[in-house]
Amino acid sequence: MLWLLLAALLMGQTPSTVRQQVWLAMSDIHLDPFDRSPFPSRFGEDANPALFYAALAQMKHAVPNPALVLLPGDFFAHHFARRVHAHAGAGTPDAAGIATMRQIASAFARTFPHAQFAIALGNNDAPCGDYRSTNGSAYLAAVTRIWEPLVNRGGAAPGFASSFARGGYYTAKLPLAGMRLIVLNTIPMSTEYAGNCGDDGAHSASAELTWLQSVLQSPGDGERNVVLMHIPPGFDAFATEYVHGFVAWRFLKTPYDTALVGMLTAPANRVTYAIAGHAHRFDFRLAGNVPIIVLGSISPIYDNNPAFYAMHVDGNSLRDIDVFTFDNWTQAWAPARSFAATWGVGRMDAAALAKLHVRLAVDPEMRARWDEQANGWPSYRVLRPTWTRWWRVPWCAQNLLTPDFDGCAGIRRRVEVARIVLAAGGLAAVVLLALCVVLLVRRRASAG
């Protein structure tokens, strides 16, 4: 037994019998395969191959043999189809999407030939358009074939091929004994969902939630569950601030949000924690006693430093997360920062994060440092701070996944005025709606 432990330690992980492992996570890659610059992407740009391969090399250096690699979605650059049409010889968006997925998967497979992988679909992973799904399509079937050898390594996810190709969701055995991964496709639940481009319209958000409830009610041999998704439940603090608090911006449509949170928090469902991406900034959400870790992005398009994460896990909770960031000011990788050591928490469970949440309310200096962390610890300055004037918006978003959010955030009057004006109609409604549209277009244009 001792020699097994020593061998595992040399490989950068511990065996399942010890119940402690290191997992790697990289979210929101947003790869632009047409950017041929030899230098990593700068602020305001999606990730180019130079940045992506540099991040992979740094991941390999940090954790040579992770037990698991988590990829919570958004593999493609924003407005992917538009980029494809702008490049002669790139083919159709579907063909370019398949080629880009193959490029990403092959790079990960070469870098981590023994790791189990888990992927989720993001809102920029359908070549037919942003916030679209491709359930039941030939495109998603091709993507499934690309990722199946990595996701089903060692027979970890035997149902992946059929379930993922139909609806983008599936389950997998985690490399820690007694733990199961449930991967969701939360794009059809989004407030901005624009429809399915495939042939299987039956696999809707409602059908997925029915499937999720069925899975959670079948615990197997006393398994604990970890949930992986791209878009988390709750409120989008970044978008809410961007429209100046006139809209309390939900990530997911209210019925789906309510149902998902209810399933996550039900004690009988044995959900230990969840992992999401999408926001491009590191944060957390508390769904009752279930922490939802929101990972920052590799793409620096929203003026954040690219980041990936090493997650220290055991059979009960997340023990710690090390963050590795590429400082776009210095164009160099910064030393790893331990979340537990930085914020003085023993482990990243709901109780510890709830105490951290309370401390953030009363300590402006701590909020400033939290803003730095969320943006990948820039060495010079935060380009898009979210924890300054409107700090109650992101603070309340951490633990209020309900309609009480606007009151806590101090924007209820703005939200109510906006509702009244829009309901009344007329010129004022047109002006207010135009303002919100302009702000949203500016937000999206910055990601173009």
C-alpha cells in the first residue's frame, strides 16, 4: 500500500482509497482559431491558439497528472459563425466548429493522456448561433464522437455517447470512490435562449429537469453528487450592473431557476457542490448548503486575466482551489494563489463561504481584494471593477438566488420604475427599453 501511495504522490495525485485528489478546471476558453498571432491574447480579445497552448503547458507544469479535467463550456470565440464567414476557405460554421472542437480535444488528450475528462456545453458552442442548442443534430453527434474517448476513459461514462448527442447532458463516475458527476446543459434554460438548431426538440429544458430529478432519485450505492454546468442559477451581477440596475438580470428563466435550485438544495439529493462558468470572473453562489463555484475564464475578452484552477477535493467537499493566472500586464504567469490561504478558510464548504460572504459586507478593503481575485489578480489595476460603487449587486448575488435579490442589491426602485414605464408604454417606455438595449449591445459588442 505504501508504494502505491508514493507512486500516486509522484504523479501529482493520491489514490481513491486516500480520498484526496487534484482536479484541473478550465472554463470559457472561447478559442479563436483564426487568430494567428504568436503572442497571447490581450485584454478585450478572445483566446487565440498562442494563449490556449500556453495555458495547457502551464497546466501540465502545475499538475502533471490530474485525476480529472473539468471543462464547463464555451469552447468557441464569441460570434463564431461571423468569424468563419469572414475567413475564406474556413468552410461552413458546422465544419469549422467540428475542426475547432477536435483541435481543443486533441490538445487536451496529448497533454493529459491518463486523465478522465468532463465537458459541458456553453452558450457559444453552437455554430448556428450564440445561445442556441444543437440537440439531436449531426453536428452534436460529431462533437460527441470527438470527446467520448476522453469523457468515457476507463468506462467512467458509458451513457455519454447517447445522452450527450441527444441533449448535451449525462452522468459519469468520478475518480473518487462513491462520487458521481452530473453534467447539465443549462443553455435551453437561459433567459437569452434562442432555440434549437437540431432535430430533437423533445429534449427541452423541461425534459432535462425531469431527467435530472430521475437521476437524483437514483442514488446508486449511496453516491454523493457533484453537478457541472455552464450557466449557473441565480442573478448575473455583471449584466445587472451593466444596465445600471434597471433589470435584475437572471441567468436562467424563473421556472427553470426555481426547479434547479430546489433540486440542488434538497438534502435527499446528496449534492455536495456544483461547478459552473459563464461569468468570466471567479465567484461563488450559495444554494442553501450547496456551494456553486463559478470559475473565471481563459478568454480575457472582458478585461480579466486568463485563469485556470487546480481543485483539491476529497469525498466530502472542496478543500481548496489554487488559481493560476496569466497576467496580461506583464505577459507572464503569476505564482499560484491558494483560495483557502488567501481568505483564511479551512475548506470551501457552504459554512465557510457563508462566513466569508458576511465579512465581505463590512470590509471595503476585502471587497477590493475580492475584485482583484475575480478578475484574475491583475498586477496593475482592475479594468472592469464590479465590487466598487455597485458592490451590493455582486454581494447579494452570492447567496440570494430568489426574487429578494433586487431589494438586497438596492435596485428595487429602479427595477419597479422600469416595469411601470414599460407597462405604461409610450415614449418613456421606448426610451428606457432603448437604453437597456444599447447597454446590452455595448456589452456584447465588447465581446465581439
